[in-house]
Amino acid sequence: MRSSFKKEDVTVLLKDITGLVTPLPSEKREREIQSGRHYSEMLPLEYVPTKEYMEIYFEALELFGQEVADAAAALGEEILRRRGRETVLVSLARAGIPAGIFIKRYLEERYGLSLPHYAISIIRGRGIDQNAIGYLLARYSPGSLLFVDGWIGKGAILRELEKETKALPGVSPELAVLSDPSGLSPYAGTYRDILIPSSCLNATVSGLISRTFLRGDIIGPKDFHGAMYYEEYRSRDLTYDFIDRITALFPKHPPASEKRPDTRGMDEVRNIAKMYGVEDINFIKPGIGETTRVLLRRVPWKVVISCRERENPRLAPVLRLAAEREVPLEFLPLEHYSCCGLIKKLGDV
């Protein structure tokens, strides 16, 4: 798969479907999804980032860059302590790829350790790319594989991994992430709700590749899952601006690991669903990263903010976007998440 990621940073196990799929505008794609079509059968139309997008991205870098770097370092230390030097990093495309690169670079800088790093696709409701897993298992022991993603919101991908790895003896469903406010993973750089700046952008901070794609007329039985490569956005590519900025902030000393919370964020999400009469829990996107994505890319209905974060300047990007899109805010005593974005059910519009 073509990408703007450097070969020494990651090997991307995807099929290049550039020119084979026509991306759809956000609202049309949203209607298709809410009408029952699976999201992996379509690709979103990705625009050149607007001035608004870029302001949010650079604001997020300024507000959260050091926390992301500290989380990557803490996660690298935890992986080395628990899994050892034979670990193979398997990032979940595409949000997991920068996270995997941060871990790989941290361990190289700190310990001179160069872990193999691959990127594969997993799709909620459709499973993991079996051909990509087969490729890895032909080269590495099952117990060496460690899945990596950017963050955990409700844990949908983690549950997908748990289901899929039942048929893969020796492969662990554990998921290493930079941020896990849900408290679902033992491998987390932090359990605080932080904004990973790459969540604000699309392909232009993700190696110029699209979301992953799976449809039988284009992805054959022996193919990897697919993705498009956006050559036309090369002049706007910020992938290594992001990666190099974060790696430059790696702490001089290994950070202390955080205690995993005793409660789980999904309980909070279920309470929100009950409170607002949301029947489909997928319409609730918990965490500051997911809320930002809802405000930038989806059709938002409401933003719920933790009472304890009411005056926190780190929520400035969310508050500004909500004001610009005229999305109402409500405050609740949330413990796990800084905020949650609620998506409008388009049948009610």
C-alpha cells in the first residue's frame, strides 16, 4: 500500500484501491449508514483541511502535545516490561499507525530497540483482516503480536479483537493505546481523557491514506482490506510534522505508570443513552477526541461536558466548534470522559 509513512517506521498491509471507489460527502454517507449500509463499504469524501480544521489541529498540538508524548513513553515502558523485546507492534489502521510509530521511536531512542511494526485493518462488525493476520503469523509467533490503536472510547474495537482472536490460538486480544478513559485496557499510556491531535485531521496526518474499506466487488478473498492513497494532498501532508513534533517532546526520564481505574466508562455511556433516550449506543461518541470528530465530521445533536471540566482551557477546541455549529451544551457529573458528542438521528431531522 502506498503511503507517506517511511518504510523504516511501518509496513502497511492494505490493498491500494485508489481510483476504484468514489468517496461520498459526509451527510450522504451518514444517511447510508443510518439506513443500514455498513460504513466499510463506503469511503468519506476527504476535503483539503479548511482553516477551521487547521486551527483546531494546531491548538490541540499546543494543548496536548506534551501529554501525548508522555503517554507514548509510558506505554512504551509498559510494553517493554510486560511483553519484552520480541514484541511485534500491529497498529490498527489508520488511527493506530502514528501511535505505533511513537512507541517504536521511543523504544529506539531510549533502549536502541527496533521492534517490527505493521499496520492492518479491523472493521467493527466485519472483523479483522484475516489475510493480514495470516501474513504476520507466517513470520512471527502468535504471542509476540500486540495490537495498537490511538485511544479507546467505548471499546468497540477491543470487543471486536476479543471476538476475532478466539479463532487465533496464542494471539492476545489486548490493545495498547495512548489514551483509555474507559479503563478497559491494561496497556494505556494514560487513563485520562486527552485529545490526540491526529483525531482532528484525516489523511493529511495519517500517511495520506483513507479509512479502510471492505466490499466484495473490490476486495477479493485473497486481498488485504483496502484503502485509497491521496496523492493530490501531498503538498498538505502533515504526517511527519505531527510525528516529529510529538517525538521531540519525549520525556528525558521514563514516566510513572498510572493506576487503572476501578470503574468502566461504558457505564457512563449507558447512563447518557438512558438519560437522552438514545437507542443506538453508536450515536454516542465518548471522549474529547471523538467529540471533536463528531463536531468536525458528523451531524451533531448535543455535546455533554463533565461538570469538573467546565472551566478547563483544554476544552477550548470543543467549545469553539460547538458554538460555531450551534450545538447545545449540557453539563453532567462525568467521571471518565471530559465530554461526549451525540450524533443526530437523521430520520428525526
